[in-house]
Amino acid sequence: MLIVTKKLIFSVGEVWFDEEPGEIHDVDALHYMQWTHPIESVQSDEFHTRLIDLTKSHDELYESIGKNDRYKIRRAEQKDDVVYEYWEQPDSDIIKIFSDFYDLFALQKDLSKMNRSRLKRRAEAGVLDISCVKLKDGSPLVWHVYYRSKNRVCLSYSASLKKNDDTSYQSILGRANRYHHWQDMVRFKNSGIGIYDWGGWYVGNTDREKLGINEFKEKFGGEIVKSFNCYRGITIKGKLYLKLLKIFKELPFFFKATLQRRLPGL
């Protein structure tokens, strides 16, 4: 399935998980996301992620989670009294509510704002899945957004707002996020989806925050796999886009963050 999003002046298509794009119209460049093998004669980057086999039994999946994390999941459900909601076909209102929340999260984390056009295009294609865990009063704690195909879901965005001066809230937030992932996994499993994709795995050893995220993911089990993100320029504009993309990837983090804040369509 081909999904086309506008990025500044460029029309960029994306196809996932070895699916062929079919007929290509009005597209400057193509992103082949998480393909098993690199595509010959096009720009390719290695991509690592962690996958969980949802065809295992409910008990096997649950026992794969670390003991302390299973306790936090139970406590979130039984004592924190949190509420799990999901939208397999989110409408524009839900997309806006999530995007507004994400933009606040991005401000905390020095990230770019949400590309709302990308979410809209995925929703129109029927591959967008959104879920949220809230407090009983309706206040959102954590949002998750997935790219959802027939047999695989890929975590695209996870957002929560920290209150570093409130340790009790931070504890609830940590438990809610674990509970959230578990509820998502159970829901996808019950829908017949076979693979839960964490959406990335950091292979370096210097970024402490990313290593911490790896540690969180590892507690749910699964295995690390390597795939490839490949990029093909279709038009002259598309080839220019890929050159600019390559330059952007080589920039220091500070400059990347600054550009993304000023140009959220990147």
C-alpha cells in the first residue's frame, strides 16, 4: 500500500514491510520502510527493531515480561484505576487531540511537532491505530500511535508528559505505560495480528536515554531484528529531496532539532 504525504514542497510515498507500492502517481520519492533486504541501486539504511511474537499464548506472552514489570501492570489495573481506550479507525477529532498532546510532549523533549498530514494520510489508508491510557477523571497519561498492517503493528509514536516535581505522578505514569503496552499487545493478538514491532532499537552504546528505552523494551521479551529503510528518487525533485535528506541525517543533533522545530513537515 502506497501512502503519500507532503513534506515541504515534496510528495513522499511510503510502503511498509516488503509490500509493493503498485501504481505510482504524483510521487517525488519513495520510502520503503523496514524491508527485509536492501533494494538494489537505491539508498538504504540499516534499521534495527525489537519484535514480539503475538502468536504465542496469552500466558507465554505475560510470563515473558519481567516480574517487577508484571507487578506494575497489575497495580496499574487494580489500584491506579486507569482507563484504556483505543481507536482502530481514528477520526480527525482524535487525531487532533493526540497531536495537540504530542506537541506538548515534543516541547518537553526538544522534538519536532507532529506531522498531522502524515497521520491523516495513514488514517485515510486505514493503517492508523491510536490508543490512550487515562486517569479515571479523563486526564490522558500516555498515548500510543501505530502503523497497523494485516499481520504486524509498528509503534510510531509514544507520548507522555512528565512532572518531575511530582514523584507520585511519575510512578503512576511509569506503571500506566507498561499497562498500556500490555493492553495493546493483548488487543492486537486477539485481532489476529502476529507481530508487535517496537518501532526501533538503539544499537549504539553512548546515548543513555536511548539505552534506557532499550532496557524498557527488553523487559517485554522478543528479539532484535535488522531490516532496511530504502529511499528511491522518482522525479528530479525527489532526487533533490534525497540529497537534502542525506545532508540532514549527517547534521549534529542540535541542528537537526532546530530545523525540525522550524520545519515540522520534515
